Amino acid sequence: MITTTTIPSEFIRYADHSHNYSYGWIVPNLDLLVTFLEIHRSGSLTAAAARRGLTQPAVSGQLAKLEQELGTSLFVRSGRGVVPTAYADDLAARVGPHLDQLAVELSPGYSGTVRLGGPAELMSARIMPTVAPLTARGLRLNVTLGLAEDLLAALHDDQLDIVVSAVRPKRKGLVATTFVDEEFILVGPPPLARTVNVDRLADDPVKALAHLPLVAYDENLPIIRRYWRSEFGRRPPNATSITVPDLRSVLAAVIAGAGVSVLPRYIAEPALTAGSVEILHQAQVQPLNTAFLVTRPGGLADPSVALVHDQLKRRAGTWGTL
């Protein structure tokens, strides 16, 4: 049995049967914390109220009570909702993963199978580590990897339950929920980076980069083309050296010197840290791509599907921009 003794500030003392004590940073009321996390992750009192099944005044009251207990403001009101303070960001980072795990542990057993689809790279890096622990509750997962349009078509045809999509679905009859933002960067190996004229890059970046071969995810250059149009106002004139439908393989080809490419930062970060690739162009406002969780209307009525969807949304709130 664990007992608690309240002491001043944000510390609480835990005693076990042997009366050994330890101290940990914690805020006292779990119900208030759950509401706080919903506000932090959604950026809106209205959205948090909907997710908690409460009225907006009730959510506002819980937030006010938590702020009173902590002795500090957690959010600044804005025209689009609320903006967390630095203290709130720190609090969410500290308690979020623990409350998420507690929610999983206290959830009922599940016997259904959830058919989940998404891009191989994001599924490997973030999605599978997030949803795999749910199988301890009896949930089964059937995972399909592929391109967004193919997966969305399968979802529409009732072959999948949830799709993590890098594009907002255009098909009618699908429901998209904002999931997470990916930051895209233009990278190349150091030897190729040294061939770029810095002065020309500032004056005419398309011409300065035109001699560099591209390593592409798709022959239509969807990611690279979007970056060029966003940053330079036109399509890339560069030749393509390799096309491979896996961003991890794209990175491997870039490291090997086959060319340059545009990649999500979370894919390129290890190679950047190791010095295997360099950022070739610094965007004034870094291009972002929003990923979505997509379901069919009424799909979340299935408790197993709702569990996976909620677990992904909760955990994405701790990731920030990828």
C-alpha cells in the first residue's frame, strides 16, 4: 500500500511499508491534470470539453482550480484558443506520458482487431512504439504500409479502420483529424554541399542548386516539388538519379553521394548529427506538412478503434513538430 503526505511546493512524499521515503515532482489532482492535458494538446477549451465529455464552463473551472493550486497561469487566451506558457509546456512534458500510460493500464480489456495503415517511415519511428503497448490489453493490430492515396482508398472500401495520412483526404465519406506536423529540410552529403555557390544561392537558389541530382520518393517528386515551389516559386529543373518509395532509403542514397533530397527532419536528424548530410538551404519559414488521422464516419464508435485513435492523438501532443 502507498500512502501520501502533502508537503509545501510541488513535491509529494511517498511512503511504503518499510517507511522508506522518496520525493518526486507531481501535481496533486489527476482529474485536473487530464483536463489540463486535453487543453494543452488541443489548444482549445471547447475542444478539450468535447473530448472530456464536459461543458466548457466545467473545463474552465477545472483549469482555474489547477492554476490556483499551482499558483501560476498555464495558458494565455488568444483569438484562436489558448497558448500554453513555458511552465505549462514543462508540466505537459513531465506528466503527459505517465497519464497516457495510466489510461492504458486502467482501460478495459479489448478483443478486437484494428486495421491501421500509414507510411512505413512514420509507422516505424513513432506509430508502432505508441500503439504496440496496447496489445497488452488484448488488442490486435493489423498494419498495412503504403502510399497515402492507396491507403485512403482502402479505408474508404472498409479494408482499414484508421489511416495515418500525409495528405488531407479528398474522398467524401472520410473524417480527418489533425495529427502532427512534419518539418521538411533540403539535405545533401558534404561533398555535394561544397559545390553550391553561396552567393548564387542567396541571389538565385534554383540556378545555384540546378546541378545537383535528386534522390526522390516518387517519380512525380511530390515532396521535393512542394519544397521548390514553396521556397523558390517554381519546379526543380534538376535531373533525378534515384527514385525509391521509402524515405529511409532516400536518406541512405543521399549519404552515399547519389544526390540531394527533401526529407522530414525526424528522418534526417541522425545523419545531420553524425555529419553525414548537411542542410543546403535555410528557409525563412520552414516548410511544414500536416499529417492526419483518418477514419470513416462512425468509425470511432468501435471501442478498439477509438482506443488506438485516442492513444495516437495523446502521444502526438508530446512530440511537437517532427
